[in-house]
Amino acid sequence: MSEILAKPALTQPRKRIPWSTIVIYALLLIGAIVVLYPFIYMLMNSVKPGREILHQPTSLPSEITFSGYTGVFERLNMGLLFRNSLILAVSITVLNTLLSALAAYAIAKIPFPGRNFVFSFMLATMMIPGILFLIPTYVLMFNLGWVGQYHALIVPAAVTVFNIFLLRQFMVTIPNEVVEAGRLDGASELTIFLRIIMPLARPALATVAILNFMASWNDFFGPLLYLNTPDKWTVQLGLLQFQSSVPGENAQQIWAATTLVTLPLVLIFFLLQDQFMKAFANVTFK
């Protein structure tokens, strides 16, 4: 009995990992390093002494210092800058997501004459470079008296063709029987949109919201063009305050300010990353 117990158990043969799997994981690892390196580089330099940022920018810090962060808060009114950026980013995100979803629902689920032509025309407008609309839009905002106000940035960004396209592609995957059932029950189009389509399209809506928030938060040229008073400046314009005639003079503060400006985007992405993945996994481009 003791000999049987002492006998070593039979081991299963080890499965060989295919070379294709190894290559795929190696490529993914390289891609992850390429994507993460700028963020790690930014964090590392934000807590590094100034002399090391200039002379050893890629090395690990010899000591951890937060003087760059304290310098940012001493020089800038970060609370005001963050508040202004949040007002713009949240307003544009909510308005654009809602209006784009309404337009996408109409194109995807309401059979009106010329629907395909309208959709094709909208796609064609995506081929026009956005820079061509710069001067006409500015002239229009000036004539309306909106230059210097947030309206000049919020209203033109209220609808985006790409977001309509993205939401439409997601909504066509929702079975038409669901919409028809709502109509047979006597629900209006607005009720169907709010109570059926919106919950089912939540991953796509979250994706559009993330893209909108990132675009409006990182926008530098728009606020620079339209906002001419410091009390309305955004965080991107606040970074301009670190301009100096001496190269590297404010290196610590610049890296610290850049890190602070980036953190809200990272936080929002991690909060909504599940919805973000679901949206792109379910979108079918047809």
C-alpha cells in the first residue's frame, strides 16, 4: 500500500505554445510599451529635479520632489482653470451626445424618404477639411456677438458627423422588431428613443461621450481663438503661462501641469472602459 502511495503520479504532456501566439503576444507587448512610455515619461519627469530633466530626461529620478506641483499651484489658479474646462467639456459632451444620438436614431430606425441620400451626404461632408470652416465660423460667431463667450465653442460642436455615423452603425444592430413592438404599443418615437434605444445603445453613447470629452478637454486652438479674457481660460491656455525665454527654466512646472491636466482624462477612461470596449466590439461597419 505504501509503495502505491509513493509511486509518482503520471504527468500530462506539456502543451507547446504555437509560434503564432508568441508572435502576437510579443507584438502586443511592444505596442503596450510604445503606448505607455509617454505617460510613464511624463510622470517620471514631473517628480524629478530640474537639472535631471534637462540632462538626464530618460533616466529614473535620483530623488522624488514635488516642487513642480507646488510651483504650478502658486503660479496658476488651477481651480478656476479646471472649472472653466469642465464647463466647456461637460456642456459639449452632453449636448453633442444627445443630438448625435437623435440624428442617428432618425437615420437608422425611421424610414423617411431620402434617408439613404441624407446619410450619404453626411458622410461626404466628412471629406471636407475642418480648417476650411474656420474663417466662416469665426465671422458668424463675431456677427452674433459670441466671441469671448463659451457659446462660440459649445454651439458649433453640438453635432458631429462622425459621432452620428458611429451611433448609427451601432443602432442598426438593434433588431427592428424591438422598435416595431414599441410602435404597436402606441409609444411615440421620442418614447421609443428614450426608453428603448438609449438603454440598448449605452456602450456606444459612453464611447461618444469619452471621445467628445477628450476632444473638448484637449482643445487648445478653439479657446485661444475665442476666449480673450483670463477669467474664461481653460487648462490648455493656462499652460501658456509657463512660456519662458530661457529653455528649460520651468521644466518641473511644465511636466507637473501636464500631468495634472491629463489625469481627468485617464480617470474618466478607466471609469467607462467597459462600455468603451463593448461599443467597439459590437459596431459593424456596413
